Amino acid sequence: MPIYLDHAATTPMRGDVIAAYAQALAVVGNPASIHSQGQNAKRMLEEAREQVAASLGADSVEVTFTGGGTESVNLGIKGLFWAREGAGRRILVPEGEHHATMDAVEWLAKHEGALIEWIPIDGSGRIQLDALAAALDRFDDVALVTALLANNEVGTIQPIAEIVALAAAHGVPVHVDAIAAYGYLAVDFHALGAATLSVSAHKIGGPVGVGALLIARRATVVPLVHGGNQQRGRSGTQDVAGAVAFGFAAEQAVAGLAGAAGLAGLRDRLIAGVQAAVPSAILRGDPVDRLAGNVHFTFPGCEGDSLLFLLDVAGFSVSTGSACQAGVPEASHVLLSMGLSEPDARGALRMTLGHASTAEEVDALVAALPAAVASASRAGLAENSRFGG
């Protein structure tokens, strides 16, 4: 059976979460109905909402369930932007954000007249706070700031408290994309002071197709979807079973944070193993302030996609962390924003650990890596030769 080291893409559901999900799927009743079966479904839904809220340091009224992380990001950004009509049309966005954020703000620029200011990140993938402060001082028409809590590719933890404080001094709300960080970092929504915060169930061992947007009591968002007003900022019949599984996974994720040091130790074992096995490999992202499960390297002279396929054949599921559109591999926009050249950025490999990862799996990957790198390097040389490089 392949060794799964791509938990940043999705984390497998535990058996007890699947059991809770299946049991909830058998429950009949629309939570908006007033008969007893409907009210039973509503009770299950609200209990799940309380579980998700508790896992994030929020109140249950601040939790709006969505159809996943992408919808949550879109509602958090677009909803705030529309609600801020008259306050400004400028959005401050760090470079290297997830495509859900990038595409959402670019859509607002194209269709809603938003003005986008890209804030640079440094060589470790961290936002340059002085550039953010300068932008907030320079513009008096900022509608919102949006930023990752931790970078989904290189794992660097962002200084969200400082970002929120800088924005608050100018009366500007902040949307936080906590999807990659959820389950790996303790998140306290009230302490952060953000207006909205996005999470997704399948990143913490819940089902795909369920997410949540936290909307602070003081904040207002304009809905993306209109209808029955079942939730703050979102209409539509609510997915009771998905919420129940999400709530169950959220409780487990919080309980698992106690073992974050152990996961970080496994991460460091993998980093040290890669560096010993392939001395030319370059660790990307902050070496200390990074997600406990994230390991990201670039391998000079290699194509990341070649490495991925070679490791897949060898029985390992990993990721390049880069986009691939229409069969054409593209260099990671995150790495390019960090200052890497396109050839260097194309040699990326992201290995991410989760609750079920073991030292034996890490050691097996390290043992398989040198042969894969050697083959990928030959493939890279052949490709360069074919194009006269």
C-alpha cells in the first residue's frame, strides 16, 4: 500500500469520523423544519456548530457552514468587500496566497472595480510587515486585508496578530485563511481579532465538501448565495451529516494539538534525512516557524513533477505544491514570490505529515529519495538538451 505523505492536500478520515458521518446520513429531517424530526436534525447541526466553534475559540453564532474551504474564502473576502461599500475599494493581499484568494480578489478587480495591492513576502515566505504598514498609511480607501495564517505550500507561519493590529489601527477588517493551519496550530478567533476566518473539514480528517467561515459578531458580510437565510451570510439547506462529521473531526483535531511536538519532531527527522541523503536539496520556508507537518524542498536540476511521478511509482504519495494546467507544469507562484528563479522553483517537492504518519514511513521515503533525484536529474538534463538549454 502506498505511503501517504500529502496531508496538506487532504487528510484521510478516521474510522470513528466515518462512522459518525454514516450514522448522521441516516437521520431524516431538514433542520429548518419545525416538526420533531426536523428539530432533531437541527439539534445535531447546532451541536456540531458548537464543536467547530470551540475548536477555533469562537462562539457558535459566529460559525457559518459552507460547501468547503474555497467557498469560505470567497465569502470571507467578497462578502467583506461588498459590505464595506463606501469605505474603500482597495484590498491588500500578500504575494504567495492560495489561489482561492488570488482568484477571488482578481475577480473583484475585474468585475467589481476593486483595486489590488500586492504586499511582498520575504525569502522564507513571510509577509513583509513594513510594506503592509506603508500601504495602510499610504491609502485611505482600504476595504480589507486578507492573509494566510500559514502558507499552504512552504508551511511558513504568518504574523497574523501583527497583521490584524496594523489593520485595526486604520479601522480595516482582516480575513484570515486558516485552512492550511487548522489542526496544526491552535487558533483563537477572538484573540486574533479578525473579522472573518476560513477553515475546511477535509484538512483535519473530516469530509470533503464541508467548510466554515467564522464571522465575528461585529462583522457583516454580503452573501454569495441568496435564498432562505438559513445562516449568517449564507442561504441553503444545511448539510447536517457533513457538519456532524466536521464537528467530530474538529474535536479530534484540538485533542491532537497536544501531540504537535511529536509531529514536529517527525518533520525534523524528515528534513534532516533529506538533507543527509541529498545534500544539494534546499529547504524552503521558515526553518523554525513552520507548520508541524510541512516539509518543502527544492532539488536543483530536477523537475518536481518528475520527482513526484518517480516517487509515486516507488510507493509514495507526495506533492509538488505547484499548479498544473492543461498538462503544462508551472512554477509555484509562492516560490517565485519568495525570489526563486523559475528553473529553481520548478524543482519543488512538498511532503506533508499527518496524525497517522510514522518514523518508518519517513525513513522509507528518505531511503527512496536519492534514486528518484538521480533519475529526475537525468530527465531534467535531457529536457534541457532537447530545448538547447
